[in-house]
Amino acid sequence: MSMKSALTSAAVLTLGALALTACQAGTTGTAGGSSPSSVASSPAAGTAGTSGGTSGQPVSDPSGPAAPNGSSGGSGGSGGAGGANGSGGDATSDSYAYKHPCAPQQLSVHVVRRAAAPPQRVIEVRNNGSRSCGLSYFPLVSLDNAKAADGSQAVRPLIPSGLGGAPAYPVYAGRTAYAVIDLDPSGATTGTTAGVDELNVLADGNHMPNAATLNFPLGDGALVLKPKLGLYRDNIADAVSSMQSADYQS
């Protein structure tokens, strides 16, 4: 089955709001390739997330390692740290997240463009639930033309090799996981893939149905050549570092 066909069989998800302090309202990510619509503020329940990297303004990276919402997200080994809405006990721990994959309805997904590096997009996945949950090591991502019929020309990014360790990436209640994709790491202006105008994101390719895929417009003039995608991290700086180490074709 092609990447595109797997990523575009969809129904609109009920994903809760995500409002990073540095993120401007952009366009609404849609499931199944339907046209995005403008939003004036953070999406309410029933919408599919926003992309601040097209019609919205690029966001600046938060200073220091902390996440923009004022707290770092879940990272393996920090064990037992609870989110703002955590229910206490095991439900706020890494071990709980390892056994409980994140459900689409407890997440909100945004894509924003980095002001410091416009070819890069930050994929932000927030756990709006009251308990920890686990994500795959990285989101399932492809780049394609929104009007393409079968996804046969979809471009998939490189990812870091040598993955192993914990069974999932834990995200605590009220926290955000970040993954960064660089559309054109070389900065080339020639030899790029023609017609690419959409970023397709499935927050967890190991456990979520293809219908949970969201489609985010890249905007006119996006240049795509040998893109790189990093692993989920609890802050943007670490997500960028992970992206830079990508060396394996996803």
C-alpha cells in the first residue's frame, strides 16, 4: 500500500485544543485531505489541529530547554513526573504510558514553521488527557501534493537509525512532545521535488488508525529535497538535534 493512500483514508478527528504561547493561529490541519479553513484562535474540540507555518507567522524557539508551555514534556527516564491534570500515582508515570498508547481523541496536533530556519517545521503533539500516554518514537510523516490521487510520488523523510530502548515515548498529562522535520536540509534551490505542498502527519504510526492522519499545507514555494525527521523530544532544541542525526530512509 502506498504511503499516501495509507495516510489519507480519513475522518475528521476530535482533537483538543493546543495553544503554545509562541504560536500564531494559522490554518486548520484536516484529516483525509479536505481543504483547510481559517481559524481565529486555538481549535476547539472537533477540529483537527492548526498549522502556523503557512498563513500564520513563523514562531520563534523558546529560550532554553523548556517547552513553550512552561514545562518540559515527558521524556524517558524521568519516571513519575505528573502533568497539570494528572490523576496521581501510576497514571502519571512512564510505566503507565508504556502500557497505554495515546488515543487520537486525547491529543491535539499543530505544525508550525521555525522562524530561525524556515524550511523546518515543528510538529507539536499535546496530551490533553488526565493520564500519561505513549507515542511511537516519531510521527509517521510524508510530503506530497494535496491533489495527488494515489500518493505514488509521496516523499518520506530520513529518520535517525539505531532506534531501541523504551517501548514508547511517554507524554505526561498537559505536556507536549515535539518532532522537527527539515524539508530541505541542504538548502538547495534546484533538484527539489516538484509540486509538494502538503505535510501529512500521523502522531503514532504504531497504534493509531490511518484515519487519524492530518494534512497540513506547506504554502506556496516550499522546497523539498531529501527531508529529515527527528524523534519526539520534550523541547524544540533537542528535537532539532535529533532531526540532524537522521540517516535512515523511513
